[in-house]
Amino acid sequence: MEKYTTNNATNALLNFLQEQSVRQVVVLTDSNLDALYPHYLDDLAQHFSVEKIVVPAGERHKSIEQAKAIWQQLLEKQYDKNLVIVNFGGGMICDLGGFVAATYKRGVRCVNFPTTLLAMIDAAIGGKTAVNLDHIKNCVGLIRQPDFVVPADVQLLKTLPQSELLSGFGELIKYALIASRPLFDELLQLDKLSAECIRSEWISTCVEYKNKIVAMDPEDIKERHVLNFGHTYGHAIESWRAALGQPVPHGVAVAIGILFECHKAMQEGHFTKDDFILVDKLIRQHFEVPAYDEALERQLSPYFLQDKKNKNGEVAFVQLSEIGKVRL
Ligand code: GLY
């Protein structure tokens, strides 16, 4: 499974671009990452015409206004269909850059170079691109597969803020719960999360599983919905907190969503109490979970209606049958 991870990510990118006879490259990144790694991709300039576009960091900049600003910069520089956009960053950059690449001149090539745990295991893979609209997450976007995903280099996680690491960990728990009991058992052993504990094998397990699901259902019509386990509550929590001006990272909201959805499944008799106790233990070990009461349910309910899994106005949930197995 080594093809999904590497200790020389820039080399992997260079090889891909050289194979593709690329001339023009735009590297899209955010202000946080650019401050940390200002020269990380400088070697590309020895081979191609390279320009860097830096957007302000933060989910609130995953907007149509930001997309327009990038389209305008590409147009001013007269980039044509030969352009390759390299999205160097986390989920926000992959979503925004993927959206711009899919739409500029009706589509230019796009590479995702994930630098966060969340992007390595989820956002960089599968071609979902989007911007947010009026606090509704990923409201406007399209599915278009990237031409290449640079294998994950866990060294990059060492500079990731703890909140972002935790956000990726929320998605990692999701993959363990839907796809791998052995991964879940390993995660249960972790006392305290740090970049050093993240094993390349865990990333490979998630990427391999996601690739398999995306190949079955690239357009997100049926099987792919399993990847949205925890996201019905997760997206509602994320949108509600963003509207309050108190944003929470995506994967943190997903981790809380997972716990609420497992609780609901247990109450409805679809998930055993023993399994629920383990999920509860793992999530509370690493995340602060708000009390789930009627007041919270009232705050979240308008956002459930925006969930993209819904059909005919009915809110759809993904459920587990047991830890490591999802009900399709
Ligand atoms: N993040 C869920 C998906 O890509 O389908």
C-alpha cells in the first residue's frame, strides 16, 4: 500500500508533471502554509513556468468571492487549457482549487497535494470540489476527479496545529468505524494524539478504502454515501457554529456527529450498547462533546434539511451495523 504514502512528495509531483508534458503550473496555497513552507515547491520552477497564488487561510474563504478572485488572476495572466493547478494544502485548498480548476475555461488539469491529515485521507481524494454559501457547507460545487493526488508525507503533519490534527483524527475515526475494526482497536490505544503517532499504514487503509468506494460510485448517488457517516450531524454542527461566528474544524464536528449518530442508532436498536461504549470512550478521550439536548436539536434541525444525502425532504443517515462495518 506504499503507493499512497511517501517520504519524497515533491519528487512524486515532479514525476507526474514531467510525464504530462506540462508547461504552466499554478500552485494554490493558503497564507498559513505559505508562511510555514515558503520554498517547499521552488524546485518546480527549474522545469516549468510556475506561479504561486496565496489565499487567506480559513474555511470562510472557501467562497465564491475567493474563487472569482482566483479566476481573475488566471485570466489576467492569460493561462490557457494547458495549465495545471496544484492545490498545496488541506481540505479548504483542495475544495476551492478543485472548483476553480474544474470551471476555469471549462476545466484545466488539477493535482491535489495534501498537507493535512484530513486532506490526506479524505478531501484530496474522490473529486468533490465546492465553495460554501451563506454558512451552508459545500453548497455550490461539482464532482471532478483530480488528475493526480500526491502520496501523503506524514512529515508534513509535524507542523500541523493540534486543532487541525484533531480534525483529521475525526475523519480517521470515521474510516475505522465504517471499514476497519483493527484500525479502530489501534486508535483506542492512543492516550494523546500527536503528529508522531500517525502511522502511514493508517493513511493507506483510509485511502485504499476511499478509492474503492469512489470507483463504485464516483457521482455520490449510493455507495459513496457511506463516507458521510457522522456527517449529517457533523455538517449541521459545523454550519451552525459557523453561523454563530464560533467555527469548529470539519473533522471535529464529524467526530461529535459520529457519537450522536451512534447514540441514535443504539436507541433505535441498530447498534449494540457494547460497541457504543467503545465509540463513546474513543471520542470523549480526544474531543469535547456538547450535551445533546432538545435545545441543541432545535438549533441544528434547520441545517439537517440542507444535507446533500436527503431525498424528497427526508433526512438521511448512514448507520453502522457494528464497529468496522457500515450498513449500505
Ligand atoms: N468526504 C466524503 C466524500 O468524499 O464522499
